[in-house]
Amino acid sequence: MLSTSASQSRSIVASILLLAPTLSTAFYLPGAAPTNYKKSDVVPLYVNALTPADVEGNQQVHSVYAFDYYTESFHFCAPKDGPQWVSESLGSILFGDRIQTSPYELKMGVNETCKPVCDHHTFEAGDAAFVNQKIGQGYRINWLIDGLPAGQLLMDRQTGSIFESVGFPLGREDGNGKVILHNHYDIMVDFHEASAGTFRVVGIEVQPSSRGTSKYQGEGKADCGSLDKPLYLNDKGKTDVTYTYGVYWRSSKTSFATRWDRYLHVYDPRIHWFSLINSAVIVVFLVGMVSTILVRTLRKDFARYNRLDIAMENLNDTSAAEDGVQEDSGWKLVHGDVFRPPKNALILSVLVGNGAQLFMMTGFTIGMSLPMVNARVRRN
Ligand SMILES: *[C@@H]1O[C@H](CO)[C@@H](O)[C@H](O)[C@H]1NC(C)=O
């Protein structure tokens, strides 16, 4: 009987050990494990909501609302069988990401100079006015390729360092106070050859441009127009728009582990001496306060214990005991309190046990993070 139960438990342990590798491969943190592609493998491009950003040289916030990528008025091309929602991580959900599939076809290592995203769109006057307004407010397009946001290389005017922004503008001003729509995207994807024939995406840069003369030619072909005729959306009539793109794969020495480094950029690298000193002063003050309290209570107690010791030495002298000096007094009483059950233990079990506290803390945390999401939207 004993031996069978022992062998049973051994087989259970063995099966758990056998399961362990499958469990460890099933558990995957998005963005942490690299995705390997072979040459010509399809690399999906996902689209996120359009977010407002400050217009260059103008610190004022124009809008805080993030639009779904497939908002009708933008007339962006959707996949043939409709866009699908892409499941997101918790962090993504908290940041308000709305990730969907797109019709862009990127094949690892295969360059394309000019491809239509879909056939042409016709902007009515109302939609044109809406999009022109959004361009003026500095709205940015947010794409994700292999979990990496598509951005533009920018230079920090203060420090002269190069960094990558998140997202790229929907359109821009042409210099004469009129806005133009970006309808051609040159997508530069940096890849790293991890081992022979295995490639990883390590960088994405999008150079959007406006091309008023681009035409859809049917059967997946297009004329990508030229850069010197930008595309103005007519807010009094109809405008035909063809969205086109090019894909360029560039070999890179950046490894997968460091691919996020380009996005980490501190705008103001000055050390904030005032807040540093402020924190130090508060720490010193609190330490001082706590130690004063400790010293004041403990000194009295120590004096009493010392008196007790002296009294024990001359056993005949019982005056100390008559004074009410006991071995357990003062701060030593704490040890008796540690294991004393609380008076209304049941109330506590209701609060903690049914998750009310957990629920309230979750609500509080989400409430606190909302202003931060807002702040992030503003920064972008
Ligand atoms: C693709 O384009 C990039 C950038 O222009 C270039 O460096 C690379 O050699 C091209 N690849 C092929 C296979 O033509």
C-alpha cells in the first residue's frame, strides 16, 4: 500500500517536471521574448489610435482626444475582411491603446518602393475640413511593428542628441499657412541577423510625405507621384486620395535587447538640485523626529530596569518591587501584544477576506493613473 502511494507521488512529480518546459514556453511577456523571422516572412503592422501632440514651437495643448485609427472621416485603408482587434497587455490597456490589424504587407528583407495601401478614397468637404483641423492640431499616427512603435528620428535642440519620437504626424503645414496630408509612407525597418537566416526587427522609422499626384493603377499597382506637388484636402469640394507606401529593410548592428534605447530620451537633463535638497531635508527631519521619540521613551524604561537589577542584587531590599517595578514593563509589553488576537477579528476578515480592500485599492490606482495617461497623451 505504502509503496504504491510512493510510486504514485513519484509519477505525479515526474509529470509536473515534464510539463514544466511547456509551461515556461507558454508563459510569455509581450515585448520581452524576441520574434524570429525568416526571409520573406510576413511582419504584421498594427495600427493604434491617433493621438494629439504639441505643434512644433507651440507648447499649448490643442486637443486631448485620441481617435480610433479607423474613424470613418480619416478614410484610412482597412484590411479587406475588416480590421481585427489585437489583444493587448495590461499596460497597453491602462495606457488606452486601441490596437488593430492593418492592410500593410511587410515581408522580411523584401524592399518595395511604391505600393498602394488600397484603391483610392474620395474625401467629401466635411471630412476634408475635419482632417485638416486634426493636422493643425498636430495629430500623430501610431503604428506598431513587432511591438515596436514607428517613429521619426528627431534632434533635441538643447543637447543636439538624436532620439526617436513615438508616432509620426498625420500631415503638416506647407509654410504658407495651409495644411497638407501625408499620403505616402516610407517605412524603414532595421533588422538584425541573430543567426544565419534568422532575422529580428530592431528599429522602425517612418518618413511620411505628401504627394498630390499619386494614382491608383489597379491590380496592386500605383504611381506614387512626386514630392513637389503636395496633397491639399479641399474643404469645399471632393478630393481623391491614394495612400501609398514603400518598405526598406536595413541591416543593423543593434541587438534585440537594446532596440528600445533609441526611444529613451530625457528632454531636460539638468539635475533638479532644489527637489534633491528638499527630499534630503525631509528625510533628516523625519529621522530626527522618530529618534527623539524613541530616546525619550526608552531612556525612562532603561532607568527602571537598571533599578530592578540593583534591587535584585541586594535581595533584602524590596523597596524597588514595592515601587511597582516589574520585569515586564514599558516597551517590553509590546511582545505580549504581538500575538494577541484583535477584538473584532471577524470584521477584519470580512474587509480583507472578500477583497473589498483589494477592490478599493485597484480603483484608487486606476483613478490615480488616469491623470498620468492624460499627461502622456499631452507629451506625445
Ligand atoms: C533595401 O533598401 C535599403 C535602404 O535603401 C538598402 O540599404 C538595402 O540594400 C535594400 N535591400 C535590398 C535587398 O535591395
